[in-house]
Amino acid sequence: MHPSPTTETTVIDETRSWLKNIVLRHNFCPFAHKPYKQETIRYLVSQASEPTVITESLMRALLELRDSDTSAIETTLFITPNCFVDFDDYNDFLNVTDLLIEQLHLQGVIQIASFHPDYQFAGLSADDVRNYTNRSLHPMFHLILEDSIEHARTTHADVDAIPQTNMNLLEKQGLTETVKQLTACRQHRR
């Protein structure tokens, strides 16, 4: 069970803490350091609980990222704390995100990475520490410009090895410490 977020500010603060203390600390995404330091990550929170409302907001976020000046917004974390609490519902909604990318003619322009508090890779048990490479405090969709990915490929020796490297790191760290670190990113709520 996941605590229900209180405010948009809390959700953003917790997401920033997760990004800094998990993603950047462990170098899960070597390309996240630059936009984090340059403050070109846009944090969008939809408090909606209905997938249809999320779809409309996500569509706007995709178009805004497409049209953005990358010196101001290079990437977007679209966070849905009150929708898709169940991972199966979230996972099913990824089909909708694929359709949006297609309908908006954004293939090759933007891709979406997925993060969820109960993220589970196919073939892994729910308590496998390797799932934590994609576990976040709130359901979210990371909207990434393909140009940023291509640039990253030119600056990183082996992009395709990153997921396995991250999983290996977490296996070495262990489940107890991994859960402790993620939990520490959550603000204490009454």
C-alpha cells in the first residue's frame, strides 16, 4: 500500500529526492546528470484519478515537450500519484502511451520510459531487487526527446549495457538497503 500524496509540491519534492538520491546517486541514467544540474527537467503532476483525464494531460505534455526549447525543458517527468496505483493498470496504460506517440506522429521524436512503485519486469518475482531500477515513489512517465538519447549514445560507451549494470548494482547492494534508500526519499506525512 502506498501513502496518498498530499500536495503537488510534496509529489515533486519526493520525485526530486528520488531522482537525486537514487537515480543520480547510483548513476542509473548517466544522461540525467546534465538536465538535473541545468534544471531543464520539467516536473508535471496530474492529480487526476481517471485515465481519460491523464490521457488528455499526457497528450498536452508530449506536445509541449516536442515544441520546447531544450535549453529550458529537455525532458519531462509526468507524475500521476492518484491514478494507476495498481501496477497492472499502469502497465496496461502503457499501450495508450504508445498509441499517443503514434497518433501525434512523435515516433522518432519522443519516447516514454516507465516508473512505478510496484514496477515488475516480466520473469522476475515482485520482491526481486532488480525491479527497483524502475521503481519510483509515484507512478510516472518519463518523456524523453529522441535527440537527447542520440546525443547520449555518442557520449556513452555502451548504452545497451546500462540496464544490466543497474541490476547488478542493486543485486550487490541487496533488497533491504535498496528499500531503505527508496523509503528515505518519501516525505514524512501525518
